[in-house]
Amino acid sequence: MAQSKRLSAGIVRNNRQMSDGRTIRYYDTTNQSRNAPDLRPVEAQPPIGELRFDALVNEWVAMAAHRQGRIFLPPKELCPLCPTNGELLTEIPEADFEVVVFDNRSPSLRPPVGDWALPDEVGPDTDLGTAAGKCEVICFTANHGKSFKDLTPDRVRVLLEAWKDRTEELSLEPFIEHIAPFENRGEEVGVTLSHPHGQIYAYSYLPPRVEKMLAAAKTYKQSTGKNLFDEILAREIRDHERIIVRNDHWIAYVPYASRYPFEIHVAPLNPVADLAGLTEADCDAFPAIALEVMNRLDGVFGIEMAYIATWHQAPVRVGRDLLRLHWQITSVRRAPGKLKYLAGSESAMGAFIMDMRPEQSAAQLREVKL
């Protein structure tokens, strides 16, 4: 693994080793020196978990029992994602940083040892597998009190370059099939660390939603000869009423069949399979639309909205011509003091029911005064 790598937009990545052997990657714009050692005592890495097959629905389930003991909502003065400061020795040895990515201390998935293969799916008799994959943490800023919407456009550009770089590098691992960078914000969606950060999950199998999208895209392509996502985006542009904002390279809209009170899709107008396929012009145009979308989301009720923001991209080895990159932001907040709970129909049956029309939430987002 290269210790230093020059990326687009003058961004440089520097890799360093943490005390327990994990890798931390610094993404910088001003040629900072990154030589601070990790002074924490060496701790043993958790073992790889199990991968079990749920034959009822043909889905893989990862068992990661070691995650029960991970840190939970520590106070700011004990935050493990802040820079190291005096006696507070954190995951980031440096006293400051722009964007950093490091291997998760309590990963749900971890690299296997030696040759690895996903067990053959043979119903209830499918063999027990190991939870191969990679889990990384990405910190957006050293400032504990900030959020994505508070980042500068330059910082969002660095963040996007880090997402791109990790997608490119993780795609080279032979056991990786799909890569999903995401951010959770708010205790309502299960956040356990309040520092502005996201995660990158690299799976050794296709997650259920990806399999469903891929199957739908294949069927549509076979019957029409067209790309399903391209046609969906064309329909949103024609309908116009669910579009929130657009520029020369990106468009943000509430999807026609949204499942959450506030759901936003942000897609490049230049269709690409994954983050690595974005052009430099695409990347330079992303910060403005990303920050506007996030500020509009928080402006709907004048409060910080809990959300999950996930990059959907094509799998590493299949469906490259069928699935398109897009950023999905979903919030369970339906009104001040009210959440949409995934109850019986949604949780048990997977059948979503929306209490408000997508056109209504799109109008509310557009009407926010920035």
C-alpha cells in the first residue's frame, strides 16, 4: 500500500499505521506532515465474525457479537474521533486533520485470512461462512460540534475525493463485491458517536437492496433495451415538481415513490457506475448541491434532522452497466416531535406506507429560505 498518493484537486493521501496495526489515511490539501505516532497501548483485534444464510428470504446475515462492547455516546472530552490532545489519546494521533479514514476498531466485517469464498447457497443446509469484508470510519472534520451542512465547499470536495479513493482501492480486494459509504446523523437512527463522521462498508456479498435493484434493472433492460435508472431520472426531470435543486452536473429530487417523510436522491447528470467514475467537473460541482440539500433538510422545521445518507453504486464485479451512482438521504422526522417509526407493515412485512405525498415534502424543501 502506497504511503503517499496524489489525488485530484491537489489533495494528497498519507497512510500511517496505528498502534494495533490498523491503517489511518489522512486526506490533506496543504502538504501537511503526518508523522504523529499512535501512543496508545496495543490492543488485540476482534476475531472475524460469522456469516449465516437466512434461507427464508435468501439473505446473508453477519454475526458480530464483539460489537456489543463498543463505545456508546461518550462526552465531547472523551470523543475517540476528535484529534489527540494532551492526555486524550484518540483514534487520530495528529492534533488536527482535514479528512481521515481508518479501519474500524469494532468492525462488522473484516478481511479474511488466506483464500476465501462465499458459501454456496443451498437453502437451510448452506455452510456457515465468515463475515469477510471491510469496515472503515471516515471523519469529516476535527471540529466536534459541526455537522456535514457546516462544512466548507472545499472540505466537501476533500470528503468526496476520499470516498472516491476508498471505492477505487477497496474494489481491488478479491473478496469485495459491493461498497457503500454512508453517514448516520442523530440518535434517532442509532448514532453512537456524535462527532461528524460516516462509515464505509465493503461487503463480500451483495446486500439485499442491491440485489433487488439489480434484478429490476436486468428485467427492464431485457424488456425495453433501456437503463432503468436513466429512465427514472428522465421521468423526474419531465415531471419537475419533485426536483429540489439542480446545477450543470447534479440533480436533487424527492423520488416518485419515496418511503420516508423526507427522502432526497442526488444524482450526477453524467450517469456513472460508481464514485470512481465521476469526472473532475462532476466532483467540483458536488459541494454546492450537497450543502444546499443538507441545509434545506435542516431548514424544514428549523431543527437538526436525523438522517441516513448513503451512496448507492454498482457492485464491483456485476451490473456495472445496469446500476447508477446516486446519493440517497432519508429522514424519519415527519414533524417537530414526531418520527416515522418502522412498525408492523414496514418492519415485519417490508411494505412501506407513506403518510405524506412526495410532492408535498419536495415543496417544503424548496420553500426553505437559505
